[in-house]
Amino acid sequence: MENTPRDQRTSDSSDKSIDSKFLTFSLADEEYGIGILKIKEIIGLMPITSVPQTPEFVKGVINLRGKVIPVLDLRLRFSLPPLEYTERTCIIVVEVEGKSGIITMGIVVDSVSEVLPVKPDDIEQAPSFGTKVDTTYIQGIAKTGGGVKILLDIDKILTTEELEMIHEKA
């Protein structure tokens, strides 16, 4: 990845370097995808220790093989209604790019679906919803099997300030 600050980068769905494989998962009956190169692993739910004075969507931290990593609930980050965790709920461990380097964190999702190959020609730019809706975290919309999947730019799910605050608290 180039050394451009993350807030200055733009997403260009016509860029042929977009990952061709995405890990797909569901949140509130919608399908999303994250580039497979950003995924470290998928783990089942484990005890999460809450951290005071963090945003509601930050569930806390976990001890993953001796390394403490922050965990956020993607449902809450997207302002979706909270849902009781089930046996299908899991944590996707991802690596995101922050000002201070690569940050490992977990994101809680309703369930993981599959690894999906997507041709660059099947990815369209996110539609504009007006100035009041922030879609900078949407890398593109994949057209698959008559439906669509929202492809997320995991580096842009959090603002630089949120990412650094979470990294400092972990």
C-alpha cells in the first residue's frame, strides 16, 4: 500500500488491483465482503473484556494467543440494532492500516458465509446517497448470482482518530 494518509486515499472501483477474493459475512440479513488479504483469521466468540470510555461499538479487548487486540461490533458501528450473539456469531480478525502502522483488531459479525471470487468487472462503485450519508468505507458493490454484496474497505470503517484511540486503549 502506498504511503498516502488513509483519509486522503480514495476508493476507485475501476482499479484492477482490488482484491479478487472476499470473505463474505452477514449483518442484519445483508451480505458484506472484506478483501481476503486483510483477514488474519476467523475465531469463535470468546470472553471480551470491556474497556471504559470507549464508543458503544467497541466491545472491548480479547487475549488472542498472548496478544491483546480490540474488538468492535460491526452491527453497532453501522448503527444497526444490537442482536444477541448466537453460535453463528464470530469474530473476524483483520489488519487495518493506521497512522502508526498495521493494527490488528477483531470485528464481530452475525455469521461468516464463504470466500467469494469476484471479477473486477462485477464490482460497481457505491451509489451516492447524498451528502448526509458517509459511504467512504464502501469499496464497491459486487454483483453476484442475481444479488449484490457490499464490499467494505476495512481500512476506512473507523476514522483515523477512532482507530488511534482504540489502539491506545488496547
